[in-house]
Amino acid sequence: MLRGLPVGRYTTEEAAVAYLGIGSHIGSFRSQNAKGHLLGHVRNLGLDIRTPTVRYYQTDRALEYHTDSCDIVGLLCLKPSKSGGESRIVSSVTLHDEMLRRRPDLWRALFNAFPTDRRGEVPPGMLPWFEVPVFNWHAGHLTTIYSGQYIRSAQQNFPQARRLTEVEREALDYFDALTNDPTLNLSMEFLPGDIQLVHNHTVLHSRGDFEDWPEPERRRHLLRLWLAPKEARPLPPAFAQRYGSLTVGDRGGIVTRETTLKFVLQPQ
């Protein structure tokens, strides 16, 4: 967490330029959705998560612990919510070790490949879901990729996707329960000017429900970056279904046939 960027003195464009400048020192910018947004906006757009193409960051709903489809995700707080919406993080390495210690039978199941909903953002030649294990040992690293909400929505939305076994469903429930253990996770409040940087391969993040301000100009607004550093760990071949290229510094993000890369200054 970096604190103190004086966003109160900046226009949205000026804050975005400063944030992009910081991000450029970390890695290359990756597309965060099918529209090709390299600068993302986390804001409640009043959308219904039951719509298959809506993602949780476009709503005021809580996000379960998950990883994003990039090496590093960055969030800059422009405006906080009226209440709630705290950020939470937990080590996926700790979760792995705790599952192995407490429930090795369920731990093993998370090395299976789980169908995960793409939410309508489908790259050329790919299925509407991808299949990647939650836990992956590769080149001496434990790398985790997880979105339990979208694993479950794939079961609901795609009858042709592989059905999860009872043990796999129990493993997901146990994994989620561990993420919410207050002795394992950390909660932090976002203040204007805060920048949070999260390494997706070793840390999961989430967000609580929040109440927004009634005035549109005061509503919660975070700027988001998905970044690919030039020096990063190798990723297992299974990640290619989600990351596209596995080339260090040029991987991750979401690209479809209709994607045009762009920077936008307002949520869309």
C-alpha cells in the first residue's frame, strides 16, 4: 500500500496520468475487459450481477477472495464509499499450507482443473470458460489462480462444462472459509490517494459490500491497472487458456476479436 498521492488537487485525467506513470515503472499495461480498457474504473454502475456479462467490479456487491488475470493488479482510490467496501487480502501460500495441514483430501482436489466463467469475454478460438487448477506447482513456485464466484457461475451457465465432484465442491467451500478466517487475512480501508499493489500469484484479494453516496460526483471510484512486469516468475502451461501468451512482460489480460486497446477516463 502506497499512501498520499494528492488526488484532491488533481482532475481525473491528471490523477490517471500520475498513476499510469507509476504503473509504467512496474510493468506493461494489460487489457482488463473485452473493450480493451488499459485503465480500469472500479465503480458501481448499477448493473445486475445475474446478467452473464456483468462483472462484480461494476456493482456494489461484495467480491469473494479471488485473483485477477494478470501478474500484478493495482488500485488507486480517487473517492471512497460512504461506508463499507474495505479491501481484504490473504496469502494463497498460507491457504495452501493450511489446507494441506488440516484437510489433505480437499487440498488434493484443488490441483484439478476447474471450469471458470469468462463472463462473455471470450478470446478467439476459446470456450466461454477456461479450465485451470487453483493450485499449481511450476518451476519451483506455487502459483494460485482463483475466482470461486465464476467457477460456480460456470456450473450454472454452461451445462456442457465439466461437472464438479462433491469433493471438489467441498474443497471450494473449505478454501473460501479459510480466506475469511480473520487470523489469516488482512483488512484495510481505502483513503483518497491510496495505491494498493497485489501480486496475484501469491495473494488473493476481496472487497466488502458498500453503501455509496447518493450524489453521482461523490460515488466510490477506483482506478485499476493490470500489469505484466519484465521480471516475473514462469507460469504453467495451463495458464495460457486465460493469459494468452505466457511470455514474461507480455502476458495476461482479456482480448477478444472485438477488443481495441484504449485508455478511458470515465467508467463504461
